[in-house]
Amino acid sequence: GTTVTVKKMLATAFPGLDVILANYRSPAPKRVLAKVVPVAQMGVIGLIMGGEHIFPMISIAQPPAWYHSLRTNRFGSMASTWLLGNFLQSFLQSSGAFEVSCNGELVFSKLKEGRFPREIELRDLISRTLTKPFVTGSY
């Protein structure tokens, strides 16, 4: 939501400026874990639904006590598994990054600054970058 607001503000302040929103990829280990979470969710939900058949298949005659507590409130256990898994997956996919570049130059980085930019500050940073002389040449 905030990113879209910033995009609209920049488009208004600098007509003709091409504002592109893109996701900043989280580190590879977090992305892999984010892919494992839905599999674990389905595994837990499957266990809650059919544990009395699954445990004997893996040579466990008597299901553990924690299984019975999950099974007692099936709907609550499955809903909690689903919600917790979705929260964890969202956390793992999020990088917390908000970076603004102008003409290939990094103007603001939330990762470096540890905060979101103020509107006037961002407008000033982009304005300074746009007014810099652009030098091209060959060697």
C-alpha cells in the first residue's frame, strides 16, 4: 500500500518519470524454506485427518499424546496450522526492502537506512538526481 502511494506521489511530482515497482528477492535459504512450508502444512493437516491410519503404516501402534490433543479439536488445529503456515511463508518471502533508484543510481535504501523515506525527502533526492549533468563519452 505504501509503495503504491509513493509511486503515485512520484508520478505526480515528476510527470513523464517512469516509476517501476519490483519485488526484492529474499535470500535463497529463506525462499527454499518458504517452498517447504506449504508441504509441511499439508502434511500436518493430512496427519490430523488420517493419523489413525498413518501411524500403523509407519509401525507406531499407539499414536502419541500430542496427536490426540490435535485430533480433539480438528477444525481448530487445521485452521491454526493453515494460518501459522501462511504467516511463516509470508515472513520468509518478505525481504523488508524498499529501494529507490533513478537513472541507475541508488537514491534511497530502506535496508541501509533502516527506515521508510519521508515523502519530501524522497522528492528532493530524486530531484537532485534528475538535475545532475549526465555525461556520456568514449575513450
